Amino acid sequence: MLQSAKSRRLLSAAFVVLIASFAIGCSSNDEPNSPPSGGGGGLELNSPNLGPAAVYAHTMPATLTTYNYHCKIHSSMTASVIVATGGAATASVSITDNAFNPTSVTVGPGAVVTWTNNGGNTHTVTSN
């Protein structure tokens, strides 16, 4: 089957997003599903741009505190991760266009929080 140049570009872009999403979910020893323990750029939470269906997973540090975050592209989108003794081992946050849901999750030290972009626009997860 012949593909148009536009179809090849779309497939290439989708492949890059898939590879980037997988890389975010790998640890330094390349074991899948082991998110990196620290955020990039000096921020605890610092995802790349997350297109539709992209996933960002992050292992929270042992520090008991509240990590407020926002979308760099849509500054009205705000939420928080509370790290507390006795908190959950994992949490999931849905990103929709204009909202994080839930807007607050409480997890224990070392917990993995996963954000999934279920919206149609690009978003980020970025510490305040």
C-alpha cells in the first residue's frame, strides 16, 4: 500500500511521541515502568509537552510536603501532590482540556504518580 508524504510524517510524529513516552517511564538502568526519581531542570515535576494520550510518570521523593504544579501552556490548570506518611503507593491523574482530575492526590514517600493526557490539546506537568 502506498502512503502519502503527509501520512508518513504523521506516523513518524506518532512514533516519536510513543518513544518519548516510553523513555519517561524508564529508569537509568532502562527497566520499563520505573519512572525517574527526580524532575528535570531543577523542578520536582517537569514533564515534556504531553500530546493527546501521552503519559508522564514520576516517583515522588521522601520529603513530606505539598508539590503544587500547573500546565505551562494553560496557566489556569493547577493541582497538587501531597506526600504524607500513610499516603497511597500510587496515584493516577487524568489531564483533560483545562483541568487536572483529581486536583489533589495524597501519596506516600516514593510513590509513583502517573498523569495521562485524555484531552485533545498538549499540556505539561510543571512544579510551581
